[in-house]
Amino acid sequence: MERPEVSSRELIDQIRRKARSDAEFFESLQPIKRALESPELSYLTRHYKLKVDEVPPGAGGPVRRLKARVKRWFRDTTLKVLENYLHEEREYLSHNTQFHVELATKLDVLGFEVRQMAPRLEELRQMTYDLELAHRLLEERLDRLEKTTPE
Amino acid sequence: MNRVAVVVAAWGNPWDERQVTARRIAGALANKARVEVCRVDEGTDSRTFATDGPFEVHNFPGSSSSVKRREWLFGSFAGALDGFDEICACAESEMVRRVKDLPQTIQNEFTRAHGGHSPDLLEHLAHEPYDCVIFMDHRPASTVEGIARVPPSSRVVLVPFAVGDPLEWCPAYDPVFDRPDRLISLTSEGSTILSSRSPSTAGRVREVGFVQQVPDLARRTDPLRLEERPYLVVSKDWSAGNLFATVYSLAARIQWDFAGLEVVAIGPGADSLPEQDVVKIHEVDNQMDAWRWVSRALAYWDPEPRLAIGKGAIEAMLYGAPLLAHAGKGATAEYVMEGDAGVLYSSHSEFREAIRVLLDEPTRSALGRQAQRYALERFSDPQSFTSRATTAILGD
């Protein structure tokens, strides 16, 4: 049989791989989300190198307070993005059929479905990247500020 | 000459692919037999007779049904609507379970909600000595109630339009699939679904394919209100279902990603769709205008996962438009895979990525060329279709 110029099967595989990589990205956000929801924020502290605990005692109260504020802002904003995302996914499922949502919820597969469908992940990825970038810039400024802050 | 009855719940609407199929099959048989179309007409109180080309058409009075009633019934008793766009495996098996448990009264109501209930038709089928009676579609009452009334001496053939829908497991349909001497499928997937229904169906399935042609005039003349921007086109009879919510939902997700791309919904009933800024709506009530839109589209979007034929997709392929289709069971997905005729999606992310693929012009052109080649090879030979249909229905 004549080989096609373009194979639909290969294109669909490519589409699915890309969509799956979005889903995997979402999966990778789950620990962050869980950590953000925890009162200790230890995960965030460890992974985003806020080093709040490493600030030497007496190294400038105002800087520590500023760092804490940044940490809160980052947590709140990221949570908001994630919550919007989840809300929209639920809306889609709800529109899809109310029955499906009920069943999915009962079977505890809603999370699975959300990851499977994963709309707007590219946007989420970009927003998270922007947030992280903004956070790092602030962190650098704070580090510089910390170094120049008199005891 | 054989005397053949073609029993239909509706007849003559070119936008309904089941009705178009009925006409194609009746037309093929008219070469070798006297064909009488037995149609249930919900708008009449008495039996009437007419001719339509080579066919004699018997109109039988019937009780009224509607899409809304059907949705309400199934929504109330089985827990979901038909025509839903996505379904996971767990929901599907749960629906099959619920459908198998429907009380008999509800099964009867549900069957009649698909139209075609006519005591006059049943009386006619019981007493007319047809050599062969062909029932179109397994769902309407004209089939479910009619198939039991055909005398044992007559050959019975069913064209079931089975697409793997959970509703096909409604027990009311069991005798419908058991009695016929032949089960006619139009696609490979249809054959697979029918063959796997029960051990007794496998040997009775015959695949006849489909035939469709389109005029070149549509390609040479522009539709009204055509703009320069590329567009995805969805063409269907919007009065026959609630698919617009799905189209809107997906289109809304991509409108900011692909700012230059439009989604255009055309077909009869489009004027009644809600006003919004996401999907452009054009009321088109004749096939030529629809073909004009389809022939110029970036791609033909088929959001309906369970079509038995995908007539609109075939027309689009004949014009060289690639397909963008839901990956669920159905004819369009089969065409995409067999003919390398486009791309499939099963989630919002995949839909977005699929459009990205189609916006790459070399890829889109190649898919369009392949779609056209495939459709010409598979769907544009009336002689071959006639021969397959008459052999399968009237006897091997």
C-alpha cells in the first residue's frame, strides 16, 4: 500500500504526547499544591530556597517580614491559579453530563479525568513560570537588600 | 420481480444521514425490485400514498415524538442524555447496566420516543406478502414493533446504525437483532460492533459501504458572508440535537490561542442557536450553500463521536478538506485513521494541539489531498455500492 505523505496515526500520537506532557506537568504540580496547602510550607521553603529559617537571628527583622510577605503572595497567587484551573475543569465535566460528574466523583476518578483532559495547561504552565520568575527576581533583590541591611 | 418494503420512521430530509442512507439503499434496490417505502408520518391522521422517483411511498399515521421527549425520558430513567460528547469507560459500563435494567414500560416509552409508532403500519406489515422487508435504524418503534409482525415467510433485513452506544443494549432491541436474516453495516467499525454483539449476529453481518458525490459548482462559487480568515466548519441540522454546547465549549477554549481562526456553524436551525461571540452562525438550509462553506474550510470539524456514516465528513473529504474529529467510536474517526484524512482529539488539550497541527499549511494540504483520494476511492462508485447492497439484502 502506498505510504501517505502525512500519517494521521503519527500526528495523533504526537498530539497525544504533547497533551500528555501537559498532564504530566500538572501531575508535577500536585506536590507543590499539597505543600502550599500545608501550614508549614516546608516544601515551598525547601524547593524555592526562601531560606527563611537560614536567616541568621537578628539579621534584619524588616527583611524577614518582607520575605514572609513574598512567600504568602506567591502561595496565594499560585493557589488561585490552580483553583481557577480546577474550577474550570469541573465546569467542563459538569457540562459534559451531570451524571458523569456524579459517577466520577463517586468512583474518585475526578482527579484522573481532570488530568486527562487538562485544558489550559499551557497557560497555567506559563503563569506558573511567570510567578516563579517574579518570585526569583524578588528573592534576588531581597538577598541584595539583606546583604546591605545593617545589623 | 421481488417486492420489497423499506420501513422508515422518517423520510426525505437530506440533512439526516439515516434518512439519506434509507434513500441510497432503496435506490440501489430499485434496480432489481419493486420498492415500497413504508413511512410513518407524524403529521397526518390517515393513510396516504405518493410516488417519489422510483419509489412508491406509503404514509402511515403515527403518534408524535420529539427529541426533547426522548432526552427527558432517558434523562429521567437511565440517568444521562444521548448525544453526550465525552464518556469515560466507567460511566459507559454503568450506563449499559442501567439500560439493561430499564422496566418494560419505560423501554416501550423509550422506543416510541424515537418515533415511528403506527398501528396502521403494523397491520400493513402483518398482511402484505413482501418478499423482503428492510427496517432502517434499530431504534424507532416502526422497527422494534414492526419486525415482530412480519410473516415468517418474508425475508427480514435490518440496517441498524449501530455505533457502540450504551443504549443499543436496551433489552427491547434484542429481538430486533435476533430476527433479521441480514444485518447491514455501512462501515468497518459498524461491522465489528454488530459481529461482537452476540455469537448469532456475526454470520449475518454484511458491509455495503456508502456512496456520496458532491458538485464542483460549490467550490467555484463563494458562500454569502465569507470572510478572508481561515475557519473550521461544523455543518449539521441544529434542530435535531443539543451539540452546540459542546461546540461552544471547545471553541471558547481556543479563541485566544488562535486569534485569526474562526469556528463557523452552518445548517438548518442555526438561527435558533444562542447569540455569542465565539462561534459564527450561518443559517443554511440548502445543501449547495453548505458545500460552499465546507469546500473552503481549513478543516471540517465533526464533534459528534457516534455517527454511523459521517455524511458531512465524506462530503468534506471529497472537497479536499481534512477532518478534525472526536476520537470516540464512529464513522468519522474510522475515516481519519483509514484514509490518513485528518486528526482526532479526545480532550481539550488534544483539541488545541490538533488545531496547531492543522494550521501548519503543508501538513493540512497533505491531509486534505489524502482525504480526497480516500473518499474518491471509497465513496464515489454508485455501481459498486448498488451491487454490494442488492447482493447483501436480496441474497448472496
